[in-house]
Amino acid sequence: MIFNNPGGAPELACESCGCRWFDRQTNTCYECGTPVPQAEMDAYLKALQDFHAAKGIVVNAPRGRGE
């Protein structure tokens, strides 16, 4: 499940229990152990990409010399 936090950024929550904490190594919910479906992860990454584009955020922007 994807929802927007108060700052407008998308956040991913478990479809089963609503928890927002995930084990990145096993791709499962910390609370109930439900795996995050790839389709949900893809939808979240798309929503995050759209949020960045709308806000003009450049992720991992190249840095100039000496920075």
C-alpha cells in the first residue's frame, strides 16, 4: 500500500498489517513477515520517481570537483 506522508512524499506500507518497516535483505515486513510483492515495489519506486520529478529533486546528482 502506498500513501503520502505529511510532506507529500510517497511511503510504502505492508498490505497485510500497515507496518512501514521492511527488512531490506529479505524484502519482508518486520511486523508480520509478509513479503513485499514486486509489483508493489515497482509502484512505490514509480511514485517516488514522480514525486522527485514534481519537486525538481535530482537523486544522486553529480558533484563538482572538490565537493
